[in-house]
Amino acid sequence: MTDEVITTDTGCQTQQEEPSQELFERLKKQLSEIAELHKKNTALYQKVGVLEQELLEKETMLSSLQSDKLQLEADCEKKDDVILKLRVNVENMEAENVRLSSELNACVSNEQLLEKKISQMENSKSWKITKPARMILRRLK
């Protein structure tokens, strides 16, 4: 074995023996472990890159969905307003229908009353007695 003199940062000189086979094997093993850790680290960085890309895609999708949600909520509010107006229209039409039904019933009652009066008049003795005179007047016209 040869001794080698090494000067340290502090200016002291120390002797270092040549690396033995055992030391060489340890260093070789540590280098192998470092290489393996480097591979794992690289694989993890790749996975992180993939995950970051997926996260970015998900965030973009989420942003788009939130925008769609806001648009749908605005559409729903508009449709709610339309529904409210339609309900008011239906209520007004129902009230108008009740009023017109009442008016129709009054007209039907009035028609029945007039038909009854006409029937009573046509069946009266004076109507029957004056029938020949009415016929003569009709022919003269």
C-alpha cells in the first residue's frame, strides 16, 4: 500500500491509504443505489408531470363546468320568470273564463225567459184570435 499525503482546507496534512477492495465494493454499491434512486426519482418526476397535466386538464374542465353552471342558472332564472308570467296569464284567463261563464249563464237564462214569454204570447187567446189579421197584413206587405 502506498500512502498519499493530502492537504485539507485548513492547511493540515493527513495521510490517506489507497482504497481497499472492501471500500471499492461499498462505493460501487452506493453508486448502484444512487443510480437506482436516480431512476426512481426520474420516474417520480415523470409521474408528477403526468399528474400536473391531468390536474391542469381537470382544472380546465372544472372551469368550463362552472361556466356552464352559471349559464344554466341564468337560463333557469329566465325560465322561472317566463313560468311566473305564464302562471299570471293562466290566472287571468281563468278569471276571465269564470266571468264569461257567468255571462253565458245569464244569457242562457235570459234566452230561456224570452222563449218562455214568446211561447206564452203565441199560446195566448189574443194571439190566436189575431192570427188571420196578421196573415193578411203580411200578404199586403
